Amino acid sequence: MDRISAIRNVEQALREFEAGEADLAATEERVLAALRTYATEFSDETGLAAYVGRGDGAVEDVVVVASSRAEARDRIAEHATDVPEAFTIERVE
């Protein structure tokens, strides 16, 4: 999914929410699905990859795009608060 398609999907989800055709939870799900699809396909085209932090609550589910696991670890640490010394990184597929 390219950037324009992702934006269109998000816009459609918001239109349906504003029209009362979808609730907030369904809208959040659609927006998240569009973003995750964009992130994983974006990774395929650029050589970058989406990575997610696992472990302590401060890093759990923090997703970043990076060129390596080491870079992903640094980026996750930058975005999280109270980062634990040890946490794992998984590539988002």
C-alpha cells in the first residue's frame, strides 16, 4: 500500500465514523490496519523494516521503522519513557 492509498483508507474510515456508520473502536481498527499495512509494505520497498518492542510496559508495542535491529532498539528507547535495560525487538511482518 502506498502513502496515498493509506491516507485514502484513513479518510474513508473517518468519513464513516463522522457519518455514524462506524463506532470509534471499529474506526481505530481500520486506521491501525491501514498503518500497519503501509509500514510493512513501505519496508519492502525501502529496505527499512518495522520493528516492535517487547518486554516491559514502557517498550511493549512501540513500533518504529529502522534499517536494523540495533537502530530499532535506539529508536524505541527514544520514544519510550523509563526504558528498561533489557527488552527484545521483533520485526513486524
